[in-house]
Amino acid sequence: MINVQNLTKRYGDLTAIEDVTFNVEKGEILAFLGPNGAGKTTTMRILTCFMPATAGTATVAGYDIFENPQDVKKHIGYLPESPPLYTELTVTEYLGFVSKIKGIERKDRAPALTRVLERCALTDVRHRLIGNLSRGYRQRVGLAQALIHNPEVLILDEPTTGLDPKQIIEMRQVIKELAGQHTVILSTHILPEATAICQRVVIIHKGRIVAVDTPDTLSAQLRQSEKVRLTLRTPSPDTADKLKTVAGVVSVFEESSADGQVFMVECELGRDIRTELAAQAVRGHWGLIELTAVRLSLEDVFLHLTREEPKQEESKEEVLKGETS
Amino acid sequence: MRSTLAIMGKELRILFASPIAYVVAAIFVLISGYLFYSIVIYASSQSMQIMRVQGALPQINLNDLVFRPTFHNMAVILMLTLPLITMRLLAEEKKIKTIELLLTSPVPLTAIVMGKYLAALLVFTLMLALTAYMPLLLWYYGSIQWMPILTGYLGIWLLGGVFIAVGLLASSLTENQIIASFISFAAVLLLWLIGWISQAVADTSMGSVLTYLSIGEHTENFIRGMIDTEDLVYLATLIIVGLFVTHRVLESQRWK
């Protein structure tokens, strides 16, 4: 459905994205993951024909983004980072306007409007001015705008930023329901989000793709050690040293929390030392209140892959690209 | 065409949803009305004087005495007020990033530029229509010739069309509305002031070029009651150039 080949975008001397290549199958949800200023928005803007690329090609829904931008635009729904809303219009007026510029035939406009109002749960606020709506509703109007012409491809730039936890869950639910009928690319810097709603993840860092895979595979590949989280209410001063003597332990990190001291115990891959740790804690009367095996989350994968990022350069990229976080 | 109308409709809806269109129209009608009133008072006192001297009802030409200065006043007021209508047209879209919606929708850039231009032109036409009471009043109580008034209105309408095209161009250059309005005001003022310099160097070829470029020179004939093809071509060219450059500016901004 979407085929991206060696896409490169330069702003003067600065390279925003370089050699970005990936494919998205029909009906798939793909997450674009990366720190702010990694090139997520740039890639999306190129795919939506908002700006041209310096080099490389891409096809969306079978149309080339350089040869047939108008056809590509017809088949894409795009929700930019800040939803493009006219605050002076009511929800219905706004969506009516969007349906006209998206080229929906006159007779199909009313049914299309009813459909998106329902799908995005906007029916109750349809006569209100957009300027008077809360952030969550505005985001939903933004999504409705992207959906109104029933596009094959949806490109959502950070669809959940600025929403409260309940709205985030609702938004994710809506996006999940879109899979199958629509092909979705969404960008995010929130990792659990990618794990929660996407089949595949593209990790982009400093304009280059560093990994493309399912969240599970990625975390499996990068697991180098097992971690156990140990919370103790009354540890003794030599607790850390004693924990290190347990067979298989590689390192121990200590930090304090509301419940007591937290010890992150790292041990060799494929070894389960939880029983030994529990026994040790009981023997020392450390007041054991929590003992959990920590799985490597996408977060760790992400940090691992983007570890050696020079901070300075990143912030510079951000400013020049005008990508606001 | 359909997308042009869609953009125009949206633009009108927003112009009338915000107070700006009403405020600008009210100020325009108020100030031009006040000046019209003072001109009429002056004209009537003058005709009284003539009557006293000649002892008979004078045949004064209201077109010359009242409407020529009134049209000149309108031109100056429009120079000050139309930038307020045009300043938000593109600057606002860029500021609140709705330009992303327009540029990622299957509408040609021409439709965006034309839709916005026509919306502002329509508002301006309505503003101008509100001043129709002036000739109607003098027609009812006095005697006027309609043709010079209609050509005068045509001239002012075309002049406003140029101001709007220049304002739209200014609005495409920045995302700050204040700056946009200031640029368009300055540009229009400059077009006007060229005429003053040309008078200083009147006899040289430079002078005739400057005279030709001055916008005031080309509306003068309309106000006098003449439609000259040269003036039509000049004003239409300015409008087309303004719209074309706006189109190019928007296109080039995509590549940055």
C-alpha cells in the first residue's frame, strides 16, 4: 500500500532524513517511533505531498508522490501534529468544508459527515464552535477530518499528544478499529503506545531508520540480561554487596522509593535467580515487599538503539526543521 | 472551480464570524460618510454664495464638486482599511497550520489563491455598496449625472481589487498578521507616492515612466468619468501579477 524507497530530505546542509526505506502492507498499522526531531514529521509531510523530498521515491496507494500528487492526496487522510482546525467554524461547518476540498460528491457529503461524526463520537458537539471544544474533542475533529473521504491510507502525526489518559485510551481504540479497512501510519514518541496499537514499528533516529520489526521481535533480539526488581523496606547498609554475592548476579543498582529501597538486580541471560534472592532477603531480615522479573520493554529497545545520541545536534535539527514537540 | 468556491465560502464564513469584516466596513462607511457630509455642506454653502452674487439659482456640477473629492477620499480610506481585511488570509493559515490541510487536500494552489482573493473582493464590494446612499441622496434632492458616478465606482472597485491582490501577496510572505498588513499598506502607499516623484521630473522620460506606474494616475480617469483601456490594462495587470506572485510564493515555500 505504501512503498518508500531511499527517501532523503535536506535543508541546506542539514539532513533531516536520509535513505528512509520501508513498506506498509494493506490494512496494517505501523508506528513511527523516534525522539523529537528524528524526522518523523518530515517523512510524513513528504508522504502527504506537503513538501517534496530531495531524493528517493515513494508510492502511496499505487500513485507516485511526485508524478501524481493530486491522486495521492485523494487517497490519504492526514492528521498533522497540531490538528488543522478553524476555531471560528462549528464542527459540522468545518467537516462540510473539508468534504468539499477533499472532492466528495455533493450527494455523498451528508452520509460521509454522519459516518465520521459517529465514528469519532462527535455527534453531540456537532453544532458547537471548534474554538469552544476541549483538547480531546479537537483532536477527534482532527481525526474526523482525516477520515471524512474514507481514504485508504491514514497518516497520523502524534495523534495522542496533549490528551488526558482516558482520551488517549479512547483515541487508541478508535485507531485500532481503523486497521483492516485503512492502512495506518502513526508517529509517536510514547513507546507503550506503539506496543499497544501497532503491528510493526519503525524506529527512526537522526533521520535514519535503525530498526523495522514487530515490537516483540525487537525486544527479544536485544535482550542481553535478565533483570529483577527488588523492593526492601529495611535493608542493611551492606545489602547491595550481599546481593552481588548471589550466583549469577552481574550488577546491582540502588534507588530509593516511597515504599523503601529499590534494588535493580541484573543477572546472566537465561537464569532465574528469584528464589535465591528471596531467600537472601529473608535471611537478612530486609523486609521484602516486592520481587519482580523485569522484561525488556520497547522502551529499553528504543534507548538501546538510540543510545549514543549527541544531544546538541538533535536540538539543532529540531529547530531547523520547525518540528515542535 | 468547485474547490475555489469551497475555499471562498469558508473564507467568507470566517470573515463574517469574526468582528473584523464588520469593524472595517463600519469604519469605512463612517469616515467616508463623514467626509461626504462635509463636502456636501461646503458645496451647498458655495452654491448659496453664488446665488447671492448672481441672484439666480446656479447650475453647479455636483459630480465635480462632490463626487470627485469623495472618490479620492474613498481611495485613501481603502488604502488604510483593506489591509486589515487581507492580512489574515494566508498568514493566519500558516500560523495555525491549517495550510497543511489545504496543501494536502486535492485542491490546486490556484483554487486556494483565487478562493481567498474572491472572498476578500466580495467583502470589499459589499463595503462599497454600502456607500450607494451618497449618489442616491444627491440624485433625489439634486441633479447628478449617473455615468461619471458609475465609472468612478468602477475605478474605485478596480483600485480596491489591486489593494486586495497586494494584501494577499503580503499575507503570503509572513505568518504574522500585523507584518502582513503593514507590508501591504507600505506597498500600496508606494504605488501611490510614485506619482508625486513623477511630478518633480515631469518632463523627462523617467517622469513619464513614473507617471505611468503611479496608481493614482490610472484611477483619475475613471473618477473623471472616462474609461480608458490603458487604465483597465494597468489595473488588471497589477491584480494578475499580485495573484501570480502569491501563487509562486506559496509554491516556493513548500520547497524550503
